[in-house]
Amino acid sequence: MADTIKLYPPKPDKVYFYGTCLIDLFYPDAGMAGIQLLEREGIEVVFPEDQTCCGQPAWTSGYHDEARKVARSQLSLFPEDWPIVVPSGSCGGMMRKHYPQLFRDTPEAPLAAEVAGRVWELTDFLLNVCHIKLKDLGSPATVAMHTSCSARRELGLAETGPRLLAQLEQVTLAEQVRPEECCGFGGTFAVRHGDISGAMVAEKVEALTDSGASTFVTTDCGCLMNISGYAEKNRKPLQGQHILSFLWERTGDKPEGSS
Amino acid sequence: MSQQTGASPSDVRQFHPRARAAIENPKIRRNFRSAMDGLMSKRRNAFSGWDLEALRDLGAAIRQNALAQLPDLLEQLEAKLTENGVRVHWAEDGEQACRIVLDICQARKARSVIKGKSMVSEEMDLNHYLEARDIEALESDLGEYIVQLAHETPSHIIMPAIHKNTGEISELMHEKTGTERSDDVEYLTASARQQLREKFMAADVGISGVNFAVAQTGTLCLVENEGNGRMTTTVPPCHIAVTGIEKVVPTLEDVTALLALLTRSATGQHITTYVNMISGPRKTEELDGPEEVHLVLVDNGRSGIYQDDQLLDTLRCIRCGACMNHCPVYTRIGGHAYGTTYPGPIGKILMPHLLGLDETRHLPSASSLCGACGEVCPVKIPIPDLLVRLRQESVNGDQLHPARVRGHGSKRHAGEALAWKTWQWVHAHPAAYRMGTALASRFNRLQPGKLGAWTRFRTAPRLASKTLHQRLKERDS
Amino acid sequence: MSARDAILNRLRHRSGGELTAPARDFSVLERPQWSTGEKVRRFREAIEPVHGEVHQCPADNWIDCLAEILAQKGTRKLLVGNAGDPGDSLRQAQRGDLPELMIYDEPISSWQAHLFEEVDASLTSTRGGIAETGSLILWPTVAEPRLMSLVPPVHIALLRADQLYTTLHEAIREQDWSAGMPTNALLVSGPSKTADIEQTLAYGVHGPKELIVLILE
């Protein structure tokens, strides 16, 4: 589905950071980690204060008028031509792939297309624009990875997370069955079709725990709260973390888990 | 018919309880999981060594090209088939199509009809229609035959009896046809062969579907493994093919590419055992083949889909079933839960046009939009985008692009609409958003532990004590 | 208005306006030109896993090959066409080591039950084969009617090695199918099979249980 060829920009001096509403409210640590990773690469991070939500929940629920109004309020937040980095495949996919659809037949269409073209998912940006080299300071660990469907299929980033993890010398990536299968989040789907979503997340948690890892990392907060929430409620030995938090913890100044 | 567990118009309204029942049925879960796992891996292997993206691009272009000339191609097909001696009929809907088939049968004083696999005939509910008029309609595809014995409908468009395991089928055949109980698939298959051969010899009419209709040569292509398609279209004196109007392509060259995609996508086969290419009835000097061949072109909502540039993509479908094989929802609930002729992702984007969005209101939302369907579709139908479009249609959610599908807006409720309006106001007013989220974070201990369906399976996500906005503000000050 | 006119009218006057037809690039179907030996190898590689039985025989001595296979199978009645090869060759051979030959020379209605119940095997020619998919091209004719390759439990087909095409795409082009198709044309790629019972493969569900291809070299 990543049907356009991606041309990565040269590494810039500055980027816009679009934190996403889930990170803002539930996982600010992951947002901070992402910002710190970028800053360590020598990039100045600009956080537009008026950012709220990309509009995706309303878009996928069919409330396109509402999605458009929210997205319209966000379009003007990126006046300079710096890349816009997003610590989420889902929100990144919304902005990169669906803004042009959302603003079809509106005066904002050219602006939406221009903004969409500058949107990068953060792990993709670190790997392919910053060419980041991670130095693992943590102790040996085995983790499993869940790449969100939007990162995997909308943005074509199936290999990005694993390649970043592979840079960490002490980290072993655990193999799981059906890594490409959805965890069952899907936004409002998890509530509207609770039984189906519940059956999906149960199998995803099983696949992840069967991998032998007790920790999994993921690119997306929706998957994270879905999978971790199921594991916690059902007392499964599985902890989740946003991949950015994990990368920062193992390579930052004071890595956790180091001896 | 009281035991029927397949599609009837009201079943689709019962999507939630039907899905739940399937999820709680370990046999269904096991049967589908193992079948879908096998099909996914077969498909993957079948395309190894191919430039799959280029092939899918070609598949998409072939279907788009055919649709772009659809009325011309249909007229060309009709002219060519007529020249070849095939009689062409047109039906606005399933009822009309049934009537046409019945008229042909009655003109021949037919009492028994043998059928090859045809999803359009399922759409028409043809078997019940004929049986109600004292014409026996017997399915000959082994899967369809099993499903018919059980008074069910197909649970998969390619593998109709995939919801049943060998034990269940053995029991069913024992009860209905008197074969010995056995877990030997060879034996069960041989028994069905015996029973059905009698029927082929006695049948007055054979009815089949069509995979591709070629306008240039007036050729109906039928793709199958069992040989029942050949039997159906060769042994009885009269053959009636039924198909949707979208199945026509300009040339045989188009068929080569679609065939390469169809069988590999469907079952991971390089090709099926038989590819039938039927261009006319038996000629006077020929010794076998049907004396009469008819083609019934069925619209049934398709020309409505055709009007809209985005929805049009739905009509590219070549009915391979790969979208359902790869769908995590279909894998959990199986085909019958949908209560529709076509289950799975293709059913979710096609059935609303056939039955109306009011009837099918639960289908477009029954997807996590994971995109697995679109990723494997051999003709690149953007299924997730179409699901989003139908969700918009369900709630009349876009004033700029008004809804047009029959039954649109049937899912719009004042309460939900108000909730989204409120959501929109908060998120389009950044200051209000910051104030509200800061306040919520501050009092995060008061957040409810139960959040409806979410917390039936999971703990509630916990609000951080400070938002990212606040953390950055503090850091930078 | 008739259903036909109503449907065509809606299609012709679509509210979205005229559609443009995209270009189709068939180059992805092209394959390198394989030698005859390579085509034979690929043909076998494709058809044998789906239970197609292949024998390579000298073109001038295929009857020996056939006689041996039929003797092994214990075939008693072999159905052949009513004119032309391979039926004529067999009839003229007058050999004692062949099964009784039945000739398909009457309309099916007059002997359907016999065909279904008495014939052990049939022998037909082919119009060539497809190496990539292991397929036989059959265009049944007045001399070799359609049911010959469908009803008997064993179908034996003669395939000339020099009539193997690389792909279906090539065969259709080389044989110029678009100039006109017969009433019935077929690709046959193995014996009849089904996986409708719990995805377990079983052969011979409606058509032949065995397909034997004699490649004549």
C-alpha cells in the first residue's frame, strides 16, 4: 500500500514534532524520548503548541466533517518547510496518506498535499534520514516487536523497528508467529466490535508471550494500550513499551537496566 | 430450510450476536484459523519468483481498463456470443435473473438442474427459487454439495464448506446419503462422485458461473479443479451461465494475467486443474456438449456502484477470496457470521450496495482497517479506503461529498453525532484542548476504571500525570 | 425499457463522467525463451506435484510406451476418437497387446451410460502444452469430443514436445486464439481434484482420477 516511492530528504537542522493525542495524554515519556533522540542527532525540535489531534478517530469513524475541521486547525502549524516527524505510524499514516483524501475538493487541498509530503514517522526518520547509530548501554535483554498495521502497510515500515533494534548489541529480537497480524486495536473498532477485537488481542498476546520475551515494543500507542491492557487484565507476563522509550532508555545518558 | 444458517436478509442485522457466537465456538475458531494459515502460506509460495507488484499493477490496470469500456464491452460480448449461437439475457436484479432461468427451464420442461459453483446464483438465491417451483437444483461442487446437504450457505466464496471438518462432513453424508461414517477423505469424495454422476446424467439443465467473459471472442471462462464445472457445462443438453455484468474483459490476453493472479491468490495454485473456455453450443456435427447455451448478465446493484469514481473500484473484484483468507476478523468469526452472500472484506464493501446500508450497517465498521486485505488484493482494490467511505456514508458524515449509497445515514444517531461535534470543538480549539487535557491529567486518579467494551478485555489506559505539552513547557521555561 | 437498455443506459450515462482506460503493461508475463528440453523439464516440474503422470517417449514409437502403461494398469477398454491421430494409428497398429478399443462415433445421448460406466481410459491428442504451469491445451473436436477427456477414470494425452509453449500468454499469441475460438477449449493441468473436505486433497472427484501425459520427442 506504500504505493508512492519515498524520497528521503537530507538530514535537516530543524523538524516539527507532532506528538499525537495519545502520547500527549497517556505516553508523554515516549514523546520526550523521541524528542531527545532527535536532539541527540543534532536536530532542533520545534513543538507547535497548538497541536491537538490529527483527526484520525473521526476520519475512520466516518465523521469526515469533524475530522476535516480538526485537521484544518492543524494544517497551519507547520509554516516552515521543515520535516514533520510523528512518533506514530497511525497518525503519520493519517497525515501522509489521508490528508489529501480528507481535503479533496477544498481550498486547502494544495496545503494538505504539501504538509502530507513532509510527514515522517519518527523511527523511519531516525533510521533513514538521520542514519542514527545506536550505542547500546543496557544489559542483555530479549524483546518482541509489534509493528502497527499502519506503520507496516500504510507507510511500508515493516523492517524499520527491527533494524533499529538490531543496532542494539545486547538486545535479541524474539521471533513470534504471525508478526504481520493486527493486534485488534483499530480505534473505535475495539469498542464497537469488542468481541472480535478481544479475540484478536488475545491471540496477539499469546503470540508475543510465546516468543519467549517478557517485553514487547511497538511503534504505536493504540497497539500498546491494547496489548498491554489485555496482558495486564489477564495477568499475562508481558510488559509493553513504546519503541522510542525503549531506544532512549538503552542509549541515553542514564540508561535504565544498566549495571 | 429451518436449519439454514447462511444468508437471509435479516441475518446481517444480527452481525454482533452471530460474530460473538462464532468467537465462542472453538470448532469454528480452529477450523478457520488452520485453514486461513494454510491458505496464506500457499499464496505466499505461489508468487515466489514473480514480480508481484508489477503483476498486481497489471491486474488492476486490466480491470480498470475493462470497467472504463464496460457498456461497449457488454455490447460486443453480446454480439459475439449471439453470433456464436449463445443466447444472452439481461437481468436488473436477482429476482429477474431467477425468472429468466426459470423460463428457460420451463421451456425445456426441465425437472432437474445440476449446478457448478456460482456466487452470483447464491446472490440470486436461485436454488430456493427453483425448488419452490418444483425444479430440483443440485450443487455439484463438492463444497457446495456438502453445504447444500446441511441446508447451509457457503462460508467462503472459494471453499464453501471450510467451516466443517471431516468428522462433521462424514456424519452429514451418512445421515443424508447413507454413506458409511469415515474419516477417509478419499472415500467420502468417491461417494460424492458416485452420487453426483447419476445426477449429471439425469440433469436437464446445467447452471454455472463465469470467471471471465471475453468480449472479443465471445468466450466464457470457468476456472475449477473438480471437473464439475466441465460436467455441468457439457453433459446436460442445456447450459445456463449466470454472471455479474462486471466480469467482462476485452481480450483473451487479459485473461492470461487475471488467471495468473486468480488461482495463486485464491488457493496458491499456479493454475487450476481445469480452465474451461466456452464459446458456443454444440455444433450440428459435434457428438457432445449442450445444444443450448445461455448467458444471464446480472446487474443487481452493480450499475449503481459504477456511477461513483471511488466505489467503482469495488467492481474490479475477481472473487479470489484472498482478502478473506488474510482478514483477521474473518479468521475469528468465519463466513456465516456475516449473514451475507459474500463474507469478509469484499462482502463488507460489496453487500451494502446489494442490500442497502441500513441492512448492512454493522459491516463497514467491523474492521480494524489493518489493511491486510488491500495488501493482498490481486487487482489492488483499496478495500480499507472503501470501508472508510462506507462508514462516512453510514453516518452521512461528509457534507462536501454527500452520501449516495442506498440506506445511507442509517447509522447516524444524535448522541454519537453530538459526541463527535464536541470532540471536534475541543480539538479545533487548542487552548481549550490544553486546558482540558491538563485538568484531566491532574485528576488522573479519578479516571474511571471501567470503559465499556474496552475494559471487558483490558485494563483502562492510565492518563499520565502531566501531558507532553506540560512537560515540554516546563522543560523549556 | 428492457432490462438490457436500462442497464446499458445507466452505464453509458454514469454520473461520475467518462472513465479513462489505463495502459496495460503485459511485460511481467514474459519469460525467457526456454529450449525444448527446458520446457519439458518445467512442464514435468509443474504437473507432477499435482499428480500428472508424465512419460517421455520417442515420437515414432509411442504405441509401445502406451501399451506398456495400459498393461500395467490393467486397462480393458480404451476410448479413442473417431478419426485422425492418435485413434487411427492405434486402430491400424492391430496389436494384440492393446486393450479393446472403443470409438467415440455416436452422439452422446445414444451411449451416455456406457461411456460413464464401461470405459476404463481414453486417449486424446492435444493442441500443445504450457511449460510454466504444466497445462495441456485441448480443443475438443468432432473427432475427439469433449467428454473423452472428462468422463473415463483415466485420461491419456499425447503431447508433442515441440508444441510446448513457455506460457499461456505465448500460446494464445502463437496459435492466434483471438482469430476464433472453438465451441469448447480447455486447459487441463492434472487429474480432477478437490480440497473441499478440510483442505485435504483428493483426486478424481468428478473428472479423471489419473492423467497420463505422453511427451513425444
